[in-house]
Amino acid sequence: MPTGRPRDPQIDAAVLEAVLGVLDEAGYARLTIEEVARQAGTTKPAVYRRWPTRQHLALAALASRLGDSPVPDTGCTLCDLGEGILVFVAAFRRIRPGVLAALFADCAAVPELRDAFLTTLFEPPRTAVGRMLDRAVDRGDLRADVDRALVLDMLSSLVHHRALFGPAPITDDDVAHAVEALMAGIAVDYPRLLAHSRALSDPHHLHT
Amino acid sequence: MPTGRPRDPQIDAAVLEAVLGVLDEAGYARLTIEEVARQAGTTKPAVYRRWPTRQHLALAALASRLGDSPVPDTGCTLCDLGEGILVFVAAFRRIRPGVLAALFADCAAVPELRDAFLTTLFEPPRTAVGRMLDRAVDRGDLRADVDRALVLDMLSSLVHHRALFGPAPITDDDVAHAVEALMAGIAVDYPRLLAHSRALSDPHHLHT
Amino acid sequence: MPTGRPRDPQIDAAVLEAVLGVLDEAGYARLTIEEVARQAGTTKPAVYRRWPTRQHLALAALASRLGDSPVPDTGCTLCDLGEGILVFVAAFRRIRPGVLAALFADCAAVPELRDAFLTTLFEPPRTAVGRMLDRAVDRGDLRADVDRALVLDMLSSLVHHRALFGPAPITDDDVAHAVEALMAGIAVDYPRLLAHSRALSDPHHLHT
Amino acid sequence: MPTGRPRDPQIDAAVLEAVLGVLDEAGYARLTIEEVARQAGTTKPAVYRRWPTRQHLALAALASRLGDSPVPDTGCTLCDLGEGILVFVAAFRRIRPGVLAALFADCAAVPELRDAFLTTLFEPPRTAVGRMLDRAVDRGDLRADVDRALVLDMLSSLVHHRALFGPAPITDDDVAHAVEALMAGIAVDYPRLLAHSRALSDPHHLHT
DNA sequence: TGCTAAGCGAGACGGTACGTCCCGTCTTAAT
DNA sequence: ATTAAGACGGGACGTACCGTCTCGCTTAGCA
């Protein structure tokens, strides 16, 4: 049972907010405990008591921003995949370019941090899209022998790659094209899927 | 016409070697000019004369490691793509995980560095694979209306993603699967390509 | 009321010791903050926090070596002068030749440092011998009209000169001879002083 | 027989002049080969070809300034000593305070430089005054058993000490007082000397 | 109510690495 | 062979900021 003076919860919130402010305005390289403490109106030891390193701090702050992604389930495999991917594309767009790469690089060497990074920031949308693929297999839209993990990687890596290294984040059209090209290779009956998608969403933007 | 004492080329080599040593053993975060100079048996000013920042230094060192990739051209589209990608997969495998991400994050904000990074480290294999796609279109293996840039992104991002964030670098089998799934969606006559590939390489490892 | 982490007194001592080590073994020209920090097992900022310049550092270290000189007071003017001078001669002998000259040269241009040098290193023995001269006047051993400051300069400059520029530091005999020659010119009754001195100290070494 | 392009003697002169300029205006600590070369309108290698070190350079420059001191010989021991000392006092007054001390400190560790320093800068006036003392002994003005080297040291050290460490260089009156106090202790018949001196120089300034 | 233990703001600490200055040397092309 | 010119290899500089520690005070829960 903890004795002594309890921690001031306002400091927790103020620090996380300050971290997001620094990351958005200056990037991960400028994320110093000293600056965070200053912007949060507190002191370095108060921060260090809560998060042992800059990495933990950044992870906690970014996790608090990227909330749960709603998973669309309309019955249209192509539509769901496209929309589902765009949901987490939108989430990543809210993080300043370079921040994720720098943070990951800083975490890569420490298994605990590496796992925390992946679990916190990369896993949720990946799981969501994975569930869509499962449903597509169940519906008979997708060949059952496809390596779902690989397909997930191909889709998410495209998003991440363009977010991290591209001249610009991926566009909605690019997502649609990519989904279509990939699905054409692994769907049971791609023309039917496409027709279904068009019937549902025309004159929506999500088609070739 | 350059006058004055010429630069000692041994120092150039020793510094680049020291940089690779530090990157391999300790990662980009531990790459300090002071440590590099110490390991190279020289001093900081000698390093600063050659490369103005840590970023330039790391770029030069990594570029010296990733030599030119030979582009296979056997006439078999599937084989060439698979082998060509594996060539630069192998190159990236020689770089400690996290190093590229950290370096890119450090370069992202400065256009000159960002361009240097992409040109030096990402462009060459991308160009090589792009040429393969062009040849495939010329041969009539690939539909002419595909967005080659997007296909390139899908392939290279998969490699990079697994190199950067994956629990392990991508395997040869995964590359083969990915190429096949993707080509199935965008080839003019995929079964013919597959048959050709098998005829050539059976009992090679590069097939489903 | 001082707040913050208190300074580690062991570092103070280690640094001063390291300074004396460098001065003794290599001289003032080799006294660099970096080397001192290295030998003291600490770092440059820790040194700079304590002493702002190399000059302050050297002054502090030398002052810590030259402790207070006890002032003899036996009633014998000749003996006291001779012994009193030898006390600080001995002190200067503990400093490597050239160190004082170089340090002073470095301090000469800055009044604060110049005063600190003189006050710390030259003043104490000078004051002590000055008190002896006062007592000698009080006792009627010395003519009251002599310029005490000039006499002090003649004695101390002899010591310093030989310490700084001589082929060897001044000897005890030289001190005795110099005191006798000078006192012969300014004493009220020199033969009496000499007789008194011999009566006291025979067969001591302090006589012609 | 020297072949090749002959050395430009104007560079020798320009360099020495530049050295004196730097020493007078900035002191020994600021005497760098680079600055000397710049002020002399030449380059560093041209300086290094002529004088191997900064010490040699400073010695040569100062020696070129301190010309031969004329030795007065009027027959009046007190007058000659006083005037003779003032001659080299005047010479030292032309050198910025601290320069000699710093230079000596820099030379002290190398026997060759140390000897060059003493021979070039300190010996000439000392020899001159030494000759005066010899004449005084010959004339019967001075006791033959005095240690001439010690007397020389007492006089010259007084001058040097005040030049180096005093709040002001020694005054003419101080020199007179010091000579008189010292001679009173070692002359054969001091009152006679004093009378002779006054007879010659009254109402000159050189007496008590 | 008084004691104890932990959190708090404040700020100096020990230390790493920085980027720069200027040293004395070396190389080149021309004289 | 010496010259002017200028870049080189290198030692040391003084600084910025890191993450840690110590302080004196404040704030609860336990006795």
C-alpha cells in the first residue's frame, strides 16, 4: 500500500501534452526531457519519476494520440480493405514525418522498447486489417492459401514506406490501386469483387 | 587547380571503416564524430574537413558498403524480378536494424540530406527493378497501363519495412510469394509467365 | 542559502593535486585543462566550474602548496632575518623553475590575476620579513630612517631572482652573506648585532 | 657553396620588426608565427626556415633591440655604479612587462635556449657592472673579500624584480638608495666614497 | 495530532560530445 | 633551393545539454 505524497495526475497530462507539442513542432531529435519539463511547467525529476527514458515518454505520448481505429464491415471486401487502410493512414498523417522513424530507431536495440513500439503503434491497425482478411476468406472472396501475414505486410509497409520515405504520404487513389492490384492476384473471383464494389460505391471515389 | 597539402586518402578510408564499425556494433545513436575519429586513429577536425555532419558521414559510409547491384536479365520476368529484389535485400541485410531509420529520420528535415539519402541508398535498386518492369512491358509480359511507380513502391517498401520494423528481414520465399501475388494481378498472362519460370528454374527454390 | 547538488570535495583535491603534478613534471606551458582533468580522473566542465581559467587554477594549486611560513622571533635580528628568509626560500624551492615566471607572465596583463598572484604567492613571506624589520627598529637594532619597502625588495628580489633565473636556487650561505652585507649598511651598531648572533648560534651555520 | 635562390634579407628584417611589434602591443602569449608572418607580409614557412621556434624568434628580436650598454668610468665608484645600473634599467623599460618572464619561462627547460636567453639578455649589463666592481676593488674602494657575484645578483635582481613584479619599474632614487645601503656594508671607507660622490655630482640627483 | 515516507520545485552536479581555433608541417607550382 | 600560397593532421579550447543527485518543503496516510 503506497504511502507518502501521491503523484499529481495533472503533471502526467501536462507532460504528455508537452511531448506531443515538441514532437509536432520540432521533431523527435529536439525532444529533450528538459524542454518537455519546461513546457509542462514542471521539472526534470518529476518527468523522470514517471517515464525512465525519452523513448518511453514518446511512446506514451504517441499512444495517447493514436486512438482505436474503427473497423468498417460493409460486406464489400474491396471497400472495407480500402477504407480500413485509409483509417490508419489518416492516423499516421497526424504524426510529423520522421518522428516515427527516429523513435523506432531509438527503440530498435532494446527488445522491451521495440516490442512496446510495435505493439502500441503498429499492431492495432494491422490487427484490424487482418480481421478483414479473415472475413474475406470466410466469405470465399479470398483464396484460403494466401499468406495473410505477408499480405498484411505488403499493405502496411506501403503505407509506412510512403509516410516515412516518400516525397508525400500515400494518396487515397494509390491505396485503391494497390489494393486492387494485390487482390487481383489473390482473390478467388476478382471481377465479381470489383463489380460488387462498384455497385456499392459508385459514384464513390474508391475505384480505378 | 588545387594547391596546398593533399588530403591523406588513408584517413578517408579509415574513417569510413570506423563509421561502419560503430554503426554495426553500436547503432546510429552512438555514432559520434569523436568516437569515429578515435577509432580511425585520427582527430575530429580531420573528419570535419571531409564530411560536414554526422549525417553526411553516415551516408558516405553506407554508400561505400552498398555497391552497385548487378541487374539480372534472363528473359524470365518472374525470375529476374525475384532475383533482382533479392540482390538489394541482401545489401540491406548487411546494415544493422534501426540504422537506416535513424539516419533517415535525421536527414528528413534537410532537403539536401533527404535527397542524398534517397539517391544514395534507395534509388539504385529501385531504378534497377524499374528497368526490369520496363523490359517486361516491352516483352508484353506486363499490362502497359500499370502504375510502375506504385508497383515499385509496393515491392521496395515491403523489403524496407521488414528490414526496418520486422522481427526479421524478409526471406527469399516471402519475396517470391510477394512477386507472384502481385504479378498475378498485373500480368498480361500470368500462367504463361509462371510456366516459363518453372521451366527455367525447376528444381530451383524460386517458385511457390 | 545554496541549493542544488553539493560539489564533490574530492574532485577539488584531485584537481589541485593533478595541477601540481603537471607543473612539477612538465611545467606551466604544458598545463592544460584537458590534461589536468584527465589526470584528476574527472572532466573539463568539472574543472571549469571551480576555476574559470588556467591561471586561477595554477594560483590555487600553488597556494595550496605554499603553506603559512612560521615567523621566527628569537631576539637576534640577524638570525631571525636569515632564518625567516630561508623559510620562504625553501617554499620556492618546491616549485619547478620557470613555473612562477610563466604564471606571472600569464597574469601580468589582468589586474585581478596580477593582484591574486602577488597576494597569494609573494605577499605572505614578504609580510613576515617586514614584521621582523619592524621589530628590529623597535629594538633599536636598525636605523629608523631606512626605507623598509626597499630593503624588503632587495631581500625578496634576490631570492626570487635566483629562483627564477639563477643556474641554481640561492644557497643558505648566500642568504647569510646578503643579510650581513645589507645589515652592515643600515644597522645602528652592526658589530654588536654580529657578536650577538655569534654568541647565540655558534657553532651554528649562520655566520660568515 | 650555396646554390638555388638566395634568401631575401628583407624578410629577416621585416620578421624581427614584426616580432617586436607583437611583443610590444600584445605580449609574448600572443606571439604566434602566423601573426608574425602576417605582419611581416610573408608566410609561416619563410619564418620557420629562419628560426626554428617561437623562442628563438623572440630571443633574436629582443637581442636586436637591446644594444650594447656604454659603461661609465668616471672614477667615482658610487656614481659609476648608479649610472651603470640605470643604463640597463632603461633598456629593460623598453620591453613590455611580462614579456621577459614569459620568454624565460618558455626557455627554462631547454639548456640551449636557457643559455641563449641569459647570454643575450641578462649577461651584458651584468658583465659591465661586474667590471665596475673590479675597478672599485683595484682602487681600494671595495673590500677585496666580498662575493662579487652575490653583489651583482643583489643589484640586478632588484632591477629585474621591480621590472617584472613591481607595481612600477624601479625609480632612479631607489637605485641610488640601494647602491648606497649596499656599499655602506661592503665598502672599505664608505664616508669617503660618499663625500667624493657628492663633490662630483652635487647638486646632482644621485645621493640621499 | 504527530510521525513517516514519498513527491514536489529548484538548481548545481559529473560527464559526453560538440564544433572551432590555431598550431606547426607538408605539398605544390613558380621564381 | 627558396619562394608564396594554402590545405593538412592534430591538440586543446570553452560550451551546451544530458541525466542524476541533493536539498528544503509539502502533502497525504498510519499510529
